[in-house]
Amino acid sequence: MEIQINSQPVDFEIEHEQSVPDIMESVSQWARQRNLIFTEAMIDDDVYTIETVPDVPLGDVTTINCIVQSSADIVLSTIQEAVEYIKRINDFMQESLKSGAMDMTKLPYLAQGTVWLSDVVDKTGSLLNMDVHAIRYRDSMAGTYFETLDAFSSSLMAVSDDKAALALLTENAELFSSLSEIFKIMLISDNMKTLILQSIESPDVIIAAIADIRDKLPMQLKNIEEAAIAYQTGKDDEGADKIQGFIDFIYQYLRSCHQIEPLFSVSLADIVVDGESMENKNNTINDLLNEIIDVLEANDIISLADILEYELIPVMENLDRYCEALLGNLGNA
């Protein structure tokens, strides 16, 4: 029998385990010690949740593939999915309001989706160890918007005709754009940074990630430039989409950097380009992320565009050279 972690064979020492549930318990303990979440198991050709694996002897099984994720990965992917879903909700609402007609058959699905969004708020907040209701957004707290979401969900379940449904959509036309921005604030919060710090990958994964960041930097610089232009020309939704792409990129970078010293015993203070260390470069990037949080919370689009164009782009322009120097130091140039 072979045991795998994320489809990769591992030398997992079997001591007293005699059945599949025994392996599940051992891998779950291994994952908890590494701040990983054991999400599902593929036993031969069948997929199971951890709670539903068959109670069969190990001798009857050929392969157990244990799928694990870091808490940071789960938060990132869940919030990204929520932001994408919110975009679809906004498109549906705008289309309905523009046409003045409502497809009533879609309301139950919309109601279920809003319940799921509330669940995302609670679960990601818990993983982040963050009071998400206390996030400051505009002149209020995020909790106000979450309460409005719950009220909107309840009203959707009770509405019975298209006229009332359209009135409900009109009343809440701006809600989901605000929720999308709040989710993005969660993504660049200190709590998210802390969670990322706790997530450890294997050395080969980190080396591949640094090389990938180096190669994708030109595309991301263009992405930031286009985001700034979008915000400056009143295309806030387009700008928000571009910002989301940048957030994904920069967290891959910061997460990889945080793991360099514990994995390779290499200090980022020793990686120097044009007289500035990679450690100082990353501190500057972190400071700019904090500024972006502040202007997002205040919904200050003008300042956001200025930070992107005049501060973030100049700081990021030579990041590929730092990645190249780091890879050279690791012997993987």
C-alpha cells in the first residue's frame, strides 16, 4: 500500500495503524502539527471526506492519497471564489434592473448564494482569527454590511412577485460591491499575513514559486498600471478585478519570502540589489499594502490610483532582479 500527500508519495511510517480510519487519524494529527487542514482522501479510485472513509483493512487498499491545504490557501481560495460569485450576483442584478424584468426562478439560487456568502464570512474570519465585523469600511463597520446581507437573504426567501423582487434589488444595488471590497481588505490584513507566515511548503515548491514570480512580474506591472488607469477613468469594477490579480501575486511572493530563512537558512538581508536589501524591499511593499488597506477602507479611489501608479509600480519594477539574485544564492539560477 502507498500513502501519498497531495498526489506525491511520502515515506509515512506505519506503526499501529491497521485500517483506513487509523491512517486518517494519523495524517490528521500530522497535518494539525503543521497548521495544515486535511480536506479529503482519495482511496484507490474513490474520493471521501475524512468522516466518510470506509472502515476497511489497509491490506485491501492499494493507494491512499491525502489532500491537505494550508489554512492560508483555504482562506485565499474561498475569498477569491466569494469575490467571483459576488461579481456574478452584481451582473445579474444590474441586468435585471436595466431590463426591468426579473427571472423569479433564479431567486431561490440567489438566496442560497447569499447564505453561502454569510458562511464564508464566518469561516474565513475564524481561520484568520479576526473579528471581521469590526473591519472599518467607509464611515461604518463591516458588520453593518454583513447584517444587511442577512436581511437581504431573508427578504429574498419571502418575496413572491417580480415587482417586489426588483424593489429589493434596487434597495441593495450597492451592497455586493461593498462586500467585495471588504473581502479584499481581509486578504491584505495583518491577520492574513500572520496566517501565511504559519504555512510552510517544501523547498522545491518555494524555489518554483520564486522563479514563477520572477517570470510573471512584467505582466503584474502592466496589471497594476491598468488598475490605476481604470480607477482614474471611473471604471472601478475593472480596477477591482486588476487589484485582485495583484493581491494573489503579491501574497504568493510574500509567502515564499517568509519561508526562505527557515527552509534554506538564507537571510533576505543578504540579498542586495542596487544597494538595497530584499528585506528592506519587502518592508516597503508591506508599508504600501497597509496604505492600500487604509484607502480601501475609506473608499478613497483617487488616493488608491495614485499609490498604484506613483508608489507601487516604482517599488515593484526591479523585483525580478531580487528573485534572480535569491535563486542564484540558493544555487538555482
